[in-house]
Amino acid sequence: MERARAIQHERGYYNAQIPTRQLRKLCALDEAGERTLEMAVRRMGLSARAHDRILKVARTIADLDGEERVSAKYLAEAVQYRSLDRNYWQ
């Protein structure tokens, strides 16, 4: 966990504080990741804010795993957390 925080510090932002204009650069997705996120946004009817929050959570999961890129598996995990959150609070 400390390593993930160090990675974020080196990047210049903690993940929760990544500005929208930097989000795509710092959370670069591969083609599979783009498809995963697009499908989640459509199926769940997510807002732009929710889209950005999922990207930030996926970036954090990748950091915890020591990965430089945000892959589809990290996005899928972030989407699952979002689903759990929605189900729990409704």
C-alpha cells in the first residue's frame, strides 16, 4: 500500500485528486479497457462523474498491483465496486 502511495506521489497526484484534464493521460487504457468501460457506462447508465471515478479507482487498483497501465481487469474490478456501491445504497 505504501508503494502505491509512493507511485502516486511520483506521478504528481494522488489518484482521487487527478484533474479531469489529466485523467486520460494518467489512466491510459488499452483497447480492451476502452471497451470494458464503454460497456459499463452504457449498461449502468453512468454519468461522466461516475466514469471518471471508475477510472480513478481502476488506476488505484493497478497501482496496488504495481502495474503501469490500467488494463481491462482493473476496470472490471472498479466497475464491480461501483455496482456493489449502487446496490448497497439503493
